[in-house]
Amino acid sequence: MEIHELQAELKELIAGELYISTEKIKNEDTFHDIGLDSITATFILDEIENKYEIDIKPMDVWEHPTIETFSKLLHRLIHERA
């Protein structure tokens, strides 16, 4: 999976959880600015972990606080698993 595909998927997941349009989410927006809290982040991480069979630490969301940076982390983790 390519980074731009992961970015689109993250936007869809976040938009669905926050009941907002994906157009309102930019790759450079921080999760905090989008309105993502730790509880919602946990639901999203769980979905991603189950889909890609990877382990993500909760702190990874806050250490990689944008769609752009978090998708790069996911890309690396997915390819390390393969």
C-alpha cells in the first residue's frame, strides 16, 4: 500500500469517527486540530492494527501528530511486517 492510499484511508477513518467531511481534513493538520481525542484515536488504532496486523503504540499518534507523519509510520510498519 502506498503512502497516499494510507493518507486517504486515515482521513476516511477519522472523518467517520468525528462525523465530518474528509475535505475538512488536510494531511498537515494535527490530530488535535482536527478534533481527535485519545478515546477516538484508540478506536482508529484498533481498526488499523486489525486490518494490517501490526502493533501501534498509543503514543505513536501523538509522536506522529499529522496524517502526513502518521501515514509514513504506518507505511514503514506495514512493510516491516511483510
